Amino acid sequence: MTKGADIEKKKEHIEHMFNNIAPHYDFLNHFLSLGIDRYWRYKAANILKSHAPARILDVASGTGDFAIAVARRLHPESITGYDISEQMLRIGREKVQKKGLEGIISFRQGASEDMPFEDAAFDAVTVAFGVRNFERLDLGLKEFERVLSKNGVAVILEFSRPRIFPVRQLYALYSHYMVPWLGRLFSRDASAYRYLPQSVEAFPDGADFMAKLTQAGFGGVAQKRLTFGIVTIYIAEK
Ligand SMILES: C[S@@+](CC[C@H](N)C(=O)[O-])C[C@H]1O[C@@H](n2cnc3c(N)ncnc32)[C@H](O)[C@@H]1O
């Protein structure tokens, strides 16, 4: 199989997986993280607030939790939620309507590697728990840089690997054994929740991810590790 066909296959697999888990995603997300995911999104939204962006693109927006957190905290002109999975977006649309945020947040389906937006169309790009799923991370990051306006900023929240004892060992046990077990119990899809720790381990976090942001053309790049390094917020200025 060619590399291109391989990438296409992985993209379809990810889309299918998120379409499958969409009905359980919100519940399991909050449950498996013991609710801390809300605090992580809140911290990332706070960092973005100081940049006061008017037009925001939330990539891998899923069911819209980060877009909603940002809308509430920043009151921007618009947020475009963009995601490969139509089923995740369907739930996102319902939530946004229920919360009366449809004047600010709208959704569009598509893949991060090839975005249908004009150059410099946004003042900020945000991603929460999305970049580690990208089939072509390098292309996705280049697209972020392309669609950002001059002085625009990307704020990216992603799982990372805790390095310190005993958090590293406890987290490995939790993510490799508890998460797939609970995932299967509630969503009947153990493979999706086995994928979670595997994707975190395969992701180039910390300094490696910052180097990728620099390669994609970003100027100032910084990171802030949260909760013993279980997640990291990356801030990249154009
Ligand atoms: C773990 S969810 C995160 C959703 C949301 N940002 C949040 O904070 O809850 C990851 C999302 O990334 C999307 N995704 C994965 N690969 C993608 C790609 N290449 N382009 C766009 N979205 C993608 C999935 O469909 C899924 O909705």
C-alpha cells in the first residue's frame, strides 16, 4: 500500500472511531478525567483571553466543549468549530443551540490537513485534545499558520506524558488498564479507549512538539504543563 493510501485509511479509521463514540463522548470524557478536563479547557481559554481574538477557529472541535468554554470566557465575534466527524459535530450543534450560543459558534466538517479557509481568516486557532489524532501533524500545523492573521496565536491543549515518579507509573496503570475497561463498560468500544493511551505515547510532546510548531513557521512558542504534566498547553505566535 502507498503512503498516501495509508494516510487516507488512518483518516477514515479516526473519523469512523469518533462517529462511533460520539453519543458517549461527553459523559466518558468528564468521567474518565474525574471532571478535570473542564479545568484544563478553562486554563487554556484564559491564556487565549489575553490575546483578545475576534475570529477564532477551533480545530478538532468535536462536541464543542472547548468552543463553548472559549465563547463564555472571551465573548468573541465568531468561533468556527471544525472537525472530521459529522456525528461529533451533530452533538456539538445541539449543545450550542441549547446554550443559546448559535450566534457565535458555527460548525463545519472537514480534515485539519486541508482546510477550506482563506489565508489569514482567523485571529486565533485553538485545539483541545485533537492534534495527536492528526494523520499528518506537519501539514495540520502549517494549515494553522496559514489561516492565522498577522500576530495571530494558536493555543493547543493536548495530553502529554508525565515524567515524575510516581505520577508517571500511576498514570500509565490508569490509562492502559482502567481507561479501556471503563470505555468498554460504558461505550461498548474498548478499541477506541485502547487507542487513547497509545496515541498519547506516540505523540511528540513537550520540546518535540514545540520544534514542530517552529518548523511550521510559528515565531514565539511556549508551553505550560498542567496537573503533573498529564496535559500541556502550547502557545504559538505567528
Ligand atoms: C478527543 S476529541 C476532542 C474534542 C474537543 N476538542 C474537546 O475538547 O472535547 C478529538 C476530535 O478530533 C477530531 N479529529 C481527529 N482527527 C482529525 C482531523 N484530521 N481533522 C479534524 N478533526 C479531527 C475527532 O473527530 C474528534 O472529534
